[in-house]
Amino acid sequence: MDQSNQELNEKLDDLIAAGMNITNSWSGLWSDSLRWFFSDQISHKKARKNWDWVVLNYIWPSAMAEVSKLARYHPQIVGEPWEPTDQEAADVWIGNIRWLWQKGINKHGMMLEHLGAILDKKLYGYCVSKFYWEPKARWDPGKKRWEGSVRHKLWHPAFFWTDPAAETIDECRSIGTQRWVELDWAISRWPKHAKKLRDSATRYKDLPAGPHGGPHIRAAKTTSVYVSAQGGTDPGTSLYKPTRLLSHILRQDKTSTTLDFRSDKEYIKLEEIYFEDLEETKVKDQRPVAAQDLVASGRLINVDGRYIDPVTTEPLSPEQWPIETVREYSEPKYPNGRMVLRACGEIILRNEPWRYYEWPFVVSQHYLLPHMWQGSDAVQLYQSTQDMINVSVSHLFNNMKLYGDPKVMMETGAVARNPRTKEYYKVGAGAGSVIRLARNALNRGSFRFADPPNISAGALSLYGLFVQEFKNITGLQSIAKGEREPGRKTATEANWLALSSQDRIKLQAMLDDEWVRRSCELIAQIIQANYDLDQMVRIVGDDGVTGAQQILQGAKSVRFDISIVPRSMLPYDQDKKIQKLIMADNLLKQPVASPLLPSILRELDVPNVKGILKAVPAFQKWLRFLQVYQATAEGRIDAGQATQIVTRQIMGGLPTVPEKESQNAT
């Protein structure tokens, strides 16, 4: 290894160690969240004699209720070019981004990826999305070559690290990922490094495990959701056994320590590191000295258009022409940062300037935490309330188990004997059982049923209190899930309850919309840098119709902004949207357009206002009248010409405004 690579590897080791130290500190919390999310909520309880722990999981259904509601939100991707003349080219890019989002990325689009990102946020507090250009996305048999495309990977938070000092992802001076890949795949991607990769590969069974040594960082401890008491068990003895579902999740997940398949398969550790490199190079802007300046200073003599050196009396050749420095400055060697791809901790596969304006990751939080880019998950803040629900229902269950069945009290000799065997008849415990008693046993009171104690009303009230408190914490009331609220409520109270429940969903939707917007901006950078000129791309228009367009000359340099228009599929929101569109339609049908029409349409959340107004004759007439008015005010036409133009406009012709048109009022 040469000196430069050794110094680079040492720097990368420091960056990765600092970032992964923060990531690993969250591993215990993630393990805890996973167990509680999937009903393993009694690992901290002790099994006791004649006591059953029962779990009523409120965390999973409340989280899934939020996910199902968020699935109804389908944000609309819109764009606006920096220059009005670039509208047509920008529409092609925006249309292609829509198609990629709906169908093109990862073969099925981003809908399912979106749901996976929401689930990651519920479990880990945030999701990590990586967008990248895959040069071998699909094979074109006609052209006999690989075609590239943008791809998305939902990265496990356990393999993602950032600059420890950064409060937001945008502030990160270093960021990266780790993963283990099969040796065969790595050699096919980087055949020049095949020997080094083979020498450094590790068999799966030899991979390190644990939070600081390898790919598996979740504790393998699991428990069952129902622990049955057994006679003779001492207090505090553990009886926990792994549940089948949770065991599969832990075995499949990156934080499990129980994976043991394909132990002879060889793997390599692959690391992607993106970091700021402040190295600069000195640059001089130089140009040939003007001939007249050289003549004026006496350094050259002009003889019939030929420039002679007064010292040598020979014509000055282009190679000898004096050069002057116009400007000196320092230019960054890595203006967008630096990207290094490393294998096995030492093999540099790629080392190059990062070509995009942003890092390739989009991080979205579940709930925001103060001055941290990480987020709060859907488990930790609810654990204590969920635990109290389990404790309350366990008390109710054990009370019913111990005292719910009737107890029988009898004196010796109260049960009759079998005259044939001389054995006492057995006392039946099932419903409708016949109990054979000795003569007069009932009359003398030697046999009677003990009245079971009633379940405490306080225990039931306490259980209801914790259940309601859980709903308050999650912000998802029963009415928002279609359940009937207990007690009597007025229509106004019920309406406000439903609205308050939707507020929490809208907060989640706002964070998701930001994730979509940041993702689309990153996709735009990737496709603009990698698509070829004259390439045909699939698009989805504003009207939802799928088509195809060509990347024309100049389109790759077009700059545009991307916005997300929230669009809910909830029934009430759809009704409101329809009412707004009906109101907008009535305004557009008016014979005389209002100057406030563009602003009103935007307040009604009507998309593509400019495109719609271009198709409204009344508004276009008003714009042409405004052009005439401005031209008259500027003195470019007189009142007589203005009258003629307006008359032609009224008669149906198009007016002609001299010299220049006024700015579009929209």
C-alpha cells in the first residue's frame, strides 16, 4: 500500500469509527423497540408461581392504523423552471420523475418503498433512503448493451453513519454506509481487484458479531407474549421462550446474532464514504498581452502589421508572445465533496470527486428530536403506558382464573360412595356436572358453593384509564379508527375528536411530503447527469397520462425547482377537494375575468394555474387588455391606436402591441 492510500485509509477509519460509535449507541433502543412492537413486552417481567402475564399489544395496531392512513396520501410532484423559456424542457424532466416514482424505480416504483420507509420510521425513529445510478439496470437485447437507470435502496439504520457533530443531515461533513456483500458479486463489479478481494474475503461463519464488531447488532433475546405459570416454579425463575414471528424477524434483520446459513460462503465488507475535502489548487487566469500595449511600452515594434522584437529584430512567434495574469484564485479540488468506495478496510475501489450537489441519502424522521437528525420511534414514548395496560389486564385475567370458577366447600362424608366399589364418587367440575352426595348432606349444610369475590371496579377503571391515555399519547382516538366512542358525545365533540386525530396524521404526512420532495430533487440531479442526449424517456403528465419524450439539446442544463402538492385520498378530504374544484370551475366560466383569479385559484389549491389560465378566453382577453393599457401608459401607442386594438379584441381579433409585451400578470 502506497503512502497516499495509507494516509487516506487512516482518515477514513477515523471518520467511520466516530460515526458508527453514535449508530451503535442506538442499537439497544432499536432492539427494545422491535420486541415491543411485535408483542414481546414482558422480557423484563419475572415468571411467578400461579401467575400468568398477558400482553394486549396496543402499539402495533395503532402504528398500523397510522400507516394505513398515510397510505391514502399520494403527493403530486410539480415543477417550475428558473427561466420561463425552459418550461417545455422542465416538463419533460418533471414528467420523467413522476414516471420513475410511480413505475420506474426498482421495477415497481416507490409506493411500496414508501411504506417500507414509514415502517422503518416507526421502528427506528428515522428512515435512510439512498438514490444512485445503476449502470447495469437492464440488458437491451436489441442494442446489445446494458442500460442504466436510477435506483433506490432503503438502507438499514444500523449500517448508516454520519458526522457526530452534525445536527442535521445537510450539515454533515462526512456520511457513509457499511454492508457485507458476496465475494462473487464484488469480483464481477471490480475485476481489476479480484486477487486482493479473494485474499481479504471472510467466510460467513467467521464474521464478527455484536454491536462493535460486525453486521449483526441486535440482541437475540426474545420472549413469548404469554408466559404460563407452572406449579412449583420459584418466584423470579425465567420461563420465556422465543415467539416464532419475532424469531424470524430477528434472524432476518441486520441486528440479529442468530444467522447461520451458508456458513462457507465468502463475503467482503464494503464501505461507502462521502466527506468534505477542503483541498484547493492555485489557479491563474492568463491571456496574451494586447499588441497595442506591447507597442506602447516599447516591447514590440509594429512594421507594416508585423510585430518585431526590438532586441532580436525578429518577428515574435505565437510561442514567444508575452502572457499576463488577469486573476489568481484558489479553486476547490472537490467542490461537492469526495466519494471513496473501500473494500475490506483497505482496498480503494473508487476515489473521485462527488459529482452531485447533495449526498446520495435522504433521511426522514418519525417525530423530531431537538437538535438531532435522528428521530423518535413509535414505541419508546408509549412503553410505560403499554406496560401498565399489560399489568392491569394480567391482574384481571388472574383474578378471573383464580376466582371466576365456583369453589366447592364440603365436609368429610358429604360425597356418596359407589355401592359396588365402595369408592367416593368424583366431584365434577364441568358445566352441568352431577355431584352425588350422601343422604341429608344438603340439609345438614355439609356441602355448599363459595361465592367468588367480584372483580374490583377500580381495576376495571384503571385498565380503561390506561387505554384512554394510550390513545391520547398516540393522538389516534377511537373515532378516527371507526370505533364507537364510549359514553355520549355531541356531534360537535365527535367532530373535534376526529379532527384532532387527523392532525397527528397530517404531521406525519408533512414529514413524508418533505421526504418525497428531497428524494425527487436527488433523482433529478442523477438523471440529468446520466441521461444521454436524444434519449427517449417515459413521462407522466399533469393529467396522469403516460407518454414518452426525447431529451433534446440544452435540456440537460435546465434548472428547475420541485414542489410537492399534498393530495389526500381520505373520503372527507376528497369531498373538500371536489368542492374546491367546483368553485374554481364556476369562477373560470365567468364571462369577465377578475384580476384576482390567479390568486384565488392558488388559494383553492388548483394545480397548474398558469396552464389552466392559458385555456381561459376571458382571462386571456384581460391579459391582452392589460398589455394595451401598459403600452399606452408607457407612450408606445397613443389613445387612438389603443382604441383600435381594444375594438379588434372585442370583435374577436388579436391586438398587436408595438415593440415589447408587458409581463405576464400571472
